[in-house]
Amino acid sequence: MDIKAFWDKAVTYEEYMKNARESVVHPKEGIETEFHEYYKLGVHRMERTMKIFNPDSAQEKALADKKFKGKILIISEAWCGDASNAVPVVEKFFKDNEVRITYRDDEPSLINDFLTNGSKSIPIVIFLDEDYNVIIHWGPRPAYGRELFEKHKKDPTGYDKDQFHNDVQKYYVQNRGKDTVDEMLALI
């Protein structure tokens, strides 16, 4: 797998947000039209997350102590609820590292190397060394979000999709990216 080729085609966070906003204002035929409401929610959530997320001093110290000098490649889509909460956190927390985003649906061969229980779940945050070698990856959601997802999968009638989505979004707002950062710090 040539990660550098994916990196070279990936976009910055600013480009990702510009493209997401464009998908809201002028959706193209296909998934942008079909998922139009999710694109609107995604943009809103990313803007909110950028405003409310602030790492604490212990997290900043932990990152400094790790001396991570690599790059971060994120596999994402702007309509994804988990991605709309995690991607801005990564962008803001790892501000001293290069962060780029590749679209899962535009580059399907990449996600196939980072499946979650056989699924193409996103976001996947890939930590690279300075030579574009994969160090480790994280995703698609923090442990508590995975617990909620498993609860839904075990009992989809008693804990339906809408309740799961509502609970996971409440968690993201209340947690403000803390668990996402803590889990990533534990990996690198």
C-alpha cells in the first residue's frame, strides 16, 4: 500500500470544510443529494466542535512529551456523524502536525486496509511517520461510542437507531473530544 499516493491526493481541513459547505449549498447528484440533511448536520457539528473543543493542559503536555513528528491522514466523509465530531478534534489538537483528509468513497482501496469488524466505518485516523509509514490507526469512534453502538446492535428494537444516534451525539457534545484525544495519545 502506497500511503504517500493517498496523502498527495488528500485535502487539508480547510478544503474539506469548503467542499462540505459546497455539498450543502449545491449538492451534486447521487450521495450529496441523498445525504443532503447529513451534510448539513455534518457541517454544523464540525463548526460546533471547532468552537467547543479545547484540549486540557495535561493532554497538551502528553503530546509534547511524545514528540510525535509524523503526519496524520484521515479517511472520512463530511456526512458522517462520527467523523464530524472527530475530524475537527484531530485538526485542532494536532495543529503542529500536517493533517490531511481523504474521502472514503473516492478512494475505496484505502479503507479496505482499515476495516472495522469487516465494515468500512469512518473516520479512520492514520498516524504516519515522516516517511509515510503507518504507525497506528484509530477509529471510528471512542470506546463509549462503541459501547453504545454494540448496545444498538445487540437489541435494535429495544435500543433503536434513532436512540443510538441521539445518545452518541449527546455524548460527543458533553465529552467535547476529551476521550478521542486521550485514546489517540495512548496509541502514539
